[in-house]
Amino acid sequence: MSEPIYSGDPNKPYIALTFDDGPYEITRKLLDVLRKHDIKATFFCIAPRILELPEIVQQTYKEGHLIANHSNDNQSLRTLDDNTIINKLRDTNEVIKQVTGYTAKYFRPPMGEPPFGDNRGDDRNRVTKLAETLGLAHIHWSDGGDTKDWESPGVDSIVKTLLSAKNGSIILCHDLPGEGNKPRGEDTVKAVDIAIPQLKQRGLSFVTIEQLLSSTPQPPQRKCPPNSQIYEVQSGDDLSKIAEKFYRDGSEQSWRKIYEANKDLISVPEQIEPGWKLCIPQ
């Protein structure tokens, strides 16, 4: 491919919220809002932040959100040589794997570059191509989809950008702590809480980047019994792996509990699809 991805299918009513630069403590509040509205998002995490707050990343992953690679600091990758870029991305993937058990498939460079208008033609997609050698797809954001929430433009401004989303949009937000008199992430949490119901009323559904780019039809919103937890199937999952994740036991006895609770969705235990929402009995 060797090109950044800016959007999903414009003919399908799915959009992807993405959050860069975390995790921080503010991420917990954001997760509360996403859980309240029963939606999933994608988090582009920085390696040292993951190691600082691994429990937040584990919670994020366990709740069915997608964890993606945002390098190991905020240094521009285009200024670096090939080996350094590869090492940064590989190191971050290893940290994600260490904390969640998941191998990241998507990345976004710090500051989202490339591309910029002043890129030389021969260097425009160098970072994208290097990431591909590690199995990472470069995710940008859609035109008009940058909330600029890291600048603290105000809740109304962030909401306005969120409400500009349309079929296939990838929206850029950040889960950053306040800085000086800038509320940053606090405003993001408020804006997301306001915008989600309005976007749902327009018929848009919130999905992870992996789902947005998948040709697999998305399942309807799923309601589970009060004593169950909703889990969104990830690429590479099977019932045994999911049972191991929730029960620390991947035996048939454990995974059959999940199967029996989802027989309305799963016809064959060996066949589950990324994006399906399963009820996990507690």
C-alpha cells in the first residue's frame, strides 16, 4: 500500500474515534464515557506511557478498544534514519505485546506525519513503507477530522469538529492531562460525551480502526445480561483465547460458557469474526 489511510468506506455509516499520546489518568474518565455510550475507539499509545500506566492499557484492551502504536516518544520520525525508525516502532509494539498480549497492526507517527506540504517527493512515504515491514498500517485522520483538542480550543469547538464526521471518518483526539490553564483532555471527555448521542441519532456507528477498514459487516448493538460484560472480538481471537483473557482458563469448559451465552450469534464455535460483540458471563 505504502500510503497513509485517511478514511474508511464512504458508503458505510461507520466512523472511528482515535485518541493519541496516552495513557494518562484522564484516560480512565474517557473510558467511562465510552462505556456509558457502549462504543469502541482506537488508542494510539506511546511506549513509556504504557509502561507508566499498564493497568489503564490493560483495561482499555479488555473493554474491547483497539490499542495501536504511536512510537516511543513525540519525536518526528522523518528526521531519523531508517534503523532508528524501525527500532522505535518495534520497541513500542513489543511493549504493547508485553502489556496486553496483542500485536499491534496499526500506527500513527507523532504529529501525524508524513505527509506535510513541504515533503520531498522521494521522502513522502518513507516512514509508511518502513512501518509496513513491521506489519503496521499507517493511519492518518480524515480531512477536517482534527479536533485540535491538545490546544484546548474549548468544548464547543471540539464538539463542532466531532459533529462534522460522516461515513468513514477517522477523527483525531487526544487523551492528554491538563497543562497550565489548558484543560486539554478534560474538555475532550466532555465533548465526546456530548457528541456521541448526536452522531448516533444521525445513524452513525462507532467502530475501531480495524473494523472501519474491514469488509466484514458490523454487528448490531448488543445487549447483555446485567451479570455479563461485553467484549468485542479482535483479530486472531478464538473462544479459548477469550476465555483465557477473562477466566484465566482456556479449557473447553470455560470457552463453552461463552459459546452458550452467545449462541444467537455464534453458529459454529470455531468461527467468530473481529468486531462481533460477545456477552461474557461473570
